[in-house]
Amino acid sequence: MILFILLVLFGGAAAATQVVVNSQLRNWVGHPVLATFFSFLTGAVVLFVYVLALRIPRPELSKMLQAPWWVWLGGVLGAFYVFSTIVAAPKLGAAVLIGVAVTGQMLISLLLDHFGLFGLPRHPVSIWRLFGAGLLLLGVAIIRSK
């Protein structure tokens, strides 16, 4: 369990760093959509090399075609997230941006868990879960105050 917690902790640190790096990339390429594109392009190239290096077998096309339509939205959602952070980072700063993003993630996660959407096991919303989300909102307000 600790390994997974550390993995996600470092993943979160990478996401916060990505926000700052991508907002700077925007300055060099001139537009947030281009910065988003190049961010995904470099990530795709690195993953492609990684797949080749590990000799990961290609998935079966027939199996891919049987997947529900919504499993292909991850890239679109990721592109929207990266674009939104590129646009908002210069206005909000990294701390507020990440606080708001994590709050948004928590709120939608409560809904996804409660209804067991997209194949997740159900974890009903409780008063304690709502209290925790409220603390995130309070934390963003405190971080935002000057």
C-alpha cells in the first residue's frame, strides 16, 4: 500500500510541476492550445519509446473495438485539464491552481464513487466524505487569501 501512496504522491508532484512547465511552454510556442499539443506530443513520444523498449505487445484490434465508447475519452479529458491549467496558471499561481484542481477532482470523485460510475465499485457519500471535501474548499480559500 505504501508503494502506491508514494507513486501517487510523486505523480501529484509531477502534475504540479507540469502545470508550471506547460505554462512556460505557452510563452515559447505562443498559444495555450499549441502548448497543450506539444506537451501531449512529447509525452506520446516518450511512451512510444518506452513501449518499444519493453516490447509490450500490441492489443488486439477486435478487443479494442468492443470497448465502450467512453474509455477513449481519457486523452480528451487530459488535454482539457492541461489546457485549463496552462490558461489559469499565470492568473492563479501554482498553489491555488492545484488546490482548486484537487478540489474539483475530489468533488467529481465523490459522485463517481457514490454512483459506481464507469465500472467503479460503489462507495456511498457520507457526512465524513462531504466534510473532507469541505475542508478542501476551506483549504483553497485559505491558500487564496493574502
